[in-house]
Amino acid sequence: MPKLPRASGDKHIRTFQKAGWTINHIEGSHHILVKEGSQYHLSVPVHSGKDMGVGLLKRLIKMAGLTTEEYCILFYEK
């Protein structure tokens, strides 16, 4: 299993967008992402200068219906 990338919320949002998620709205420092056909919404914190915690990232990946491997591929592709 690949190691999850440590990065800010902005970079993780871009990765979820590659997987088909879109920003619905912003509540304070949290960006709310939605995907048609999904019963979930993803709340991604965007705090400048801080990396997202691994536990939260794992939960978001699971809610998005992705595996860790699929997520890492999307994260590192150009």
C-alpha cells in the first residue's frame, strides 16, 4: 500500500476534482465537494501552511469511493 501524500487541503481538492468531485460551496475554511450520484459530500479543510491529517484524508478517500492506490495515482499524475 502506498504512503498517503502529505499536502495542504488545496492540493487534495485538486485530486478529488480529478476523480469527478466539484466544489459546491465554501463554509469558512472548509470547501464542500459534491459528486453526482454520491450520497456523500466531502468537507475539505483549507488552512494555509498546514497539511491535512492522515486520518481525515483516509476517511475522505473512503467516502469518495476510492482506494488508497487510486488516490495516490490521481494525486501524482500531471
